[in-house]
Amino acid sequence: MKNFPHQFAVPSRFVDALAATQGFLAAGGDLATTWNFGEWLVRAGVKNLMGEGSVDELLEADKQKPVGRQGTQAAARDTRRTLRLLGYLSNALELTPSGIQLLEAQSDEARRILLRDALLALRLGDPPAQSHPYRILLRLLGDHPGMPRANTLLALEAADDSEEEYARISSLAPRPPPEVEEELGLTPASAANSVKILPSLAASLGDLRKVGPLAYPTGYEPASLQLEDEQAADAQLKTTHSSGQLGAPLAPDDIAPNPEFGDQNEVFVDMAAAIALRKKRTIEHQALMRHFASKLAECGYTLYANPYDCLANLGEEWLLVEAKTLNGSPIDSRRQSEKALGQLMAYSFFDIPPDIDSDALNHIALFSQRPPDNVSGFLANNGVRVVWPDGMDWKESNGGGVGNFAP
């Protein structure tokens, strides 16, 4: 079972800890001096020491304990590790741009968006045994809605991000929690610690809904911050041109150029976080499409774009590709699959030249990571092939299984 520090279970506490850390550094503090940093956190109200008396008295009493039992030093170590895991502190123990962006966010909504993005990127373990516990948690909720909330600790159990490891923990998700604890060799105390943080944060961020002892997935898409899909019309990623006509063939590197976002000075400050995430997602989309275009070019396909992401041709065969990035949540996977299907159908109807035989046109939904099986099934049921990268290779869903992508 991997360990994620259980100091903070609500978004505001992360911000408080980060603000205190910024203040400590600004005052000339060294985060490597554990007692000094811990004392700063106590005096800032980020860490509360147990007992009666003034802050000075409680600190003095804590200092007299053996080092391993000092709450002040434990708070410093856990806070430092947590902020580093989330990308808010660098290896040099300095605030990163992501940490500064979180502190400068102008609303709770913006802070929640930024924290959620950090949690989705969170990795535990050392290569090659690394996993993304928050993404695994969301996948478990999507695959087992109504699972025992106590079993959300399985997000920390995965040794890595492999499908074999996910299958192992997923098989445990519906079982009674005492059986899961026994299977994993956990004590009640360690099991309780493992469900303190990530599920609570998921509930605060809108990804998990608690119903008694059960946990369900929930969507997180407040109306004021809904992001456009990767077409990003305002970034002018695609040009307008006559329907049903092909432009000049393109090289793989020209299929999806990175956009020029320009100044966004007139955007409301509360939207700043959403705009930053949209930029990041758009760049990821373009890189994904270029990577796949290189694969098609290696196979001998001629490539076209606009208004679709990619139209590829080899002999009598045509591939119409719509790319979507996924953030790991079930609701996002469904939303992106619905968009992909709608766009593929619309491009086929409105924009594919009439001399291309519809029977020779393959629809491909290209995702940045493997989507949930129900998403693959939904698209396959509508005649869409589902493809995603696997290192330098490409995988495709195949009748409920997974195979290598072959154009």
C-alpha cells in the first residue's frame, strides 16, 4: 500500500499550507530545517498541537518528546512531501510556477480546478513502479459505482498503472471492506488512514458522491467554467475552407501545429485557471495528433486536415480521425466520447468529398489514454474504432479486449 500524507483533506488546507510555506521562505527560512518549518506551520495555524496551553507552551512540550513523536516535525515533513508530490515545491524546495498560480487564483472555484489538475498528475512510487492514484480512484468509481467507500483505499494499492494491476485491484472493489483489508494485510488503523485524504478531496472537488457507506462518481463541470473541446476556435487552430474539398497533403509535423493563444486580457480573473487548463489540454491534443500522424505516415498514408483533425488515405482506404484528450475521470471520458462521435458523424456528412466511398471510410476516435471499457463499447456500437498510445506503440479496443492498432 502506497503512502500519501494525510495532513490535509480539504482544498482550503492545501492553500493555507502553501501560503504558510511561501511566508516561511520569504522570511529567509530553509525548508530543510524541519523543526523551524514545523514551528512556522504551528504558529500559522496550519498545524494544531494537541494539549492545553499557549502556542509557546505546546511547542516547548512537543520539543521535549523523542524526535519520532514530535508533531511539529511530522507536520513539516508531511507538508513538504505533499507539496512536492503535487508539484508545488521543486526538488530544490522552492515554490514552482504551479504553486504560485494556486496562491494567486482569485476564487475558490479556480483553486479547486488547479488542485484537481495537480491530483490527476500526482504520481506515487519510483519508476517503473509508479501509479497515478487519483486517476485510479476515478476509474474505480466509474467501473464500480456504489462501491464501499472504505474500498477507495485501493487507489493507493496499485503498484503501477498497468492494466494487469488495475484488474487486480478492480476485482477487490465490490467486496466487503473487512475482506479487502485481510486480503491486503492491512490493520484497521492503516486502512482508515488510506481513505482519509484522496476520497475526501474527490468529494470536495466534485468527483465523488458519498451516499452512506457507499461512493459514486459525480461530474465536475460548473457552468461558468465549462471548457470548449480541442477545436479551440478562438485559437484559430483550424482554418475555414470549402466543404467537401481536400487541401494540399501535409507532413506529419504540420498536421496539428501548436496554437498562438495571444493575449487574453479581457477574460474575467475567475476564468484564469480554466483558460490555463484549456491551453494545456489543447497543446496535449496537438502533440497527440502529430504523434499519431507520424504513425500513419510511416504506414504510407497521405494526410489531410481541416476541418477534421486528420483524414488519411492509402489506396482505397480512408481513415477519419478525431482526437480527444482525457483527464482520467469517468464523466470526462463520456463527454469526450460523445463529442468525438458527433464530430465524426458531422464531418462524414458535411465535409468528406462525395467521391470517397463511405464503405471505405473508417472512423477513429483517438484518445490520449485508454478510455473506460463502456466508452469503447459505446463508440464501437456506433462503428467507431478506439485507439490510444501505449508508449511508442498504439493500442485499439477489440471486441471488449485490447490489441495492437493496425491501420
